Amino acid sequence: MTYDTLTASAAGDTKALLDRIAQLEQRVAQLEQAPAQGIEDRLAMVVFSGDLDKAIAALIIATGAASVGLEVSMFFTFWGINILKQRRQFGAKTLFERAFTAMLPAGTGQLGLSQMNFFGAGAAIIRRLMREHEVASVEELFGLARELGVRMVVCDMSRELLGVHDAELVDGLETGGVATFLGDAARSKVTLFV
């Protein structure tokens, strides 16, 4: 690939990103001008982190809220998308997308801790402690969340930026943008950022 080709590709990517941001800003402005919507028994959560401890916390809150009757939506963006992966796929990706794929965890089994991870030893210790204290694993919490009908939305922009293909994600997820999250948050009693 030549320098000119890379420059043209980067300019095209930048223009596409700027167009998307303009569309999102227009959509946010429309939402802000819409009549106030009623607050419902809902929880809207942004899951930004792909750390094991934060994924556990997010899923405990989501399953707890769903079990007491709240309608729950989780919006997974940037590193939070790692929670939703089930495999790596390198084909049909750019060099940068392949690099992200190689460097980022591919599912809950590879998530590290946000503090004291020590190359995975900390995560292994936390998992062992959770088993010893009969605390549900992140995989069990994820399955429970799906059984309870927790809505899981993948940020489309983050998915594209990180080069995550649909085949890498667990089945049955929705995709959406910031407008999707804002629509949920505007009607929710509780909104969280994890």
C-alpha cells in the first residue's frame, strides 16, 4: 500500500466519521426538542470498560434491576464491546483492525482486572475467590442477564472503529448509536456509566 493510498483512505475514513458525527448531532438536537417523555421503570447503562471487575459490577446491577422489575438496557461501547465477543476473526480486516483484534480480549474469559491484574494472575484469583464464595461468574451473570431480558446494544461506531465483525460477537445483540442510548436514558429512572 502506497503513502498516497493510505492518505486517501485516512481522508475517506475521516470524512465518513465527520458525516456520522454530524448525523448524530442532528439526531441529538431532534431528541432535545422532542416533548418530554414519561419516566418509566427503566435502567439505562453505558458499559465503556472491558475490565473483568467492572463487567461483573455492571452485570450484577443489570440483573438485580431486571429481577425487581426494571426494564434494563446496556449500551456497550469501546472496550465494553470485549465483553460481548465470543471469538477472534482476522480475515477481511485492515492492518489496524487486525492489531486491535490481536491485542484486545476476545470474550469474558480473557478479561483482566482494572487494578492489580498482574498479567492475568489477579483475574484468576478473583475468579477463584468468586467460586469459593459461591458468587456467580461473569459468564453466569451474562447468561442470567439475557434470560431476564436485559437489552444489549452494541455501539455501531465503536464496533466499526475497532473492526469488530458481527461473527465475533455473541448472537442476539442489537446495534445502535448514541441516539439509541439517549432514547433509553430519556425514559429511565436510573442512568449509569460503567
